[in-house]
Amino acid sequence: MAIFILEDNKLHSKYLFDLIKRESNAQHESLYIFHKPEELLNQVALTSGFHIYFLDIHLKNETEGGLLTAQKIRNLDNQGIIVFVSSHTDLALQSYKYFVNALTFINKNDALSNFKASVKKCLDNYFTCKNQFIEEEYLTIESKNAVFKVNLAHIHYFESIGMHRIAMIGDQLYKNFYSSLNELETLHPNLVRIHRSFLVNRQAIIEVNRTKRTLLTKKQVELPISRKNLKTVLEQMG
């Protein structure tokens, strides 16, 4: 669990750092401050848990550098909270083009009391979500180019769709990535191998047809069960 700041103006970054530190001190959070996107991204790749990111949009060498960084963060962390902090309100309107699902935009030019209140509101949201994250079960999946976390309850099944290519399907969820079913199978005891091409979340199974050797998922998708895996599936279903 960590709080990340990306701000290339050292005066602004120091103020935001001190403000967040005061507001989050009792929570004993790890707090990182970076002036360059690549340094932040390197740390994100090494830090597990649920995070919040305060990102300046207009960086010295890139007008939309914060937006591009947010996009790269999403490749590493699809659950964390992203907050844009900038005086460029016109750039904030561009954020929707990057599909990063940001929580909000905080204007640096706001009155100091409003600015502080906005930061505090974001932190309160973060601590609430973090506590839910801890209570829920998340899988940490390592792919060829990224590490990401997914709520186990949202996953219905994994399908092998090519050489080391996996499709993850679930509640409003579809994602392709590089891995193998053999590796994924070890992540949680609720993941049941039913076929050489399918790995299913036991909690997503609603019916098993022994005669047809198929099962039905919550999304009403019928999947095949191999002859050698049928006994294991039936045992898992109790």
C-alpha cells in the first residue's frame, strides 16, 4: 500500500508531500515523491498492494506527460486510484481520451482551503478502498510486460487462446495477457483446471453436467470438461 506523487516543480511537490504526510501519518502509509515518470513507474513495478497516485499533468518536457504516465500506470496497476493535480484545466478535459479511469482533477489554482479539502477527500476515498481491498481476495498476476491485480470474485475463467496467450473472462472483465494456465493454476485453490484450455474459478460454476462433461458459468457460458478432469471438478464442487 503506498501513495505516489509525480510533480516536476519541487516547490509544489514539497507542499503536496507535506500536506499528504500530515493527513496520512496515522495510517503509516509509504509515501513516494518523484520528479520523473520513469522513476515512479519503476517503483510502482516493485510495490505491491493498493495505491493512490497524485499526478501533475503538464511536465517540463511533455505537455500531457502526466496523462501518458497514468496510461502506463494502468498497465501495472488496474485497481489503484489516480488523481490529476494541475493548473491546466484544459488538459484535464483531455484525460478521458487516455481511458485511465481517474478519480478526479484538483486545480492547483484553487483557494488553499479548497485545495486541502480536495486532497483530504481523495485520501479518505483511498483509505476506504484500501480497507476493502485488504478484506477481499486479489490475485497478483505476472505477465510478460506487466504485473496486475484482479479481484478473484470478478474472475469466471481463464482460457488459453494461443502460444502463451491467456484470456481472462469475468464480471465486466476481459483481458488478454502473456502467461500459462499451469502458472495461473497455482495462484489460488479455487482455480480449478477443467480442460487443457480452461481454468475456472470454482465460485463462478453454477452447474456441472456429468453426461455431457460440461459446466455452466455465471455468465451462462458452457465450457468443456476433459475426461481426466471430470472427477476433480466433481470433488471440488462437493
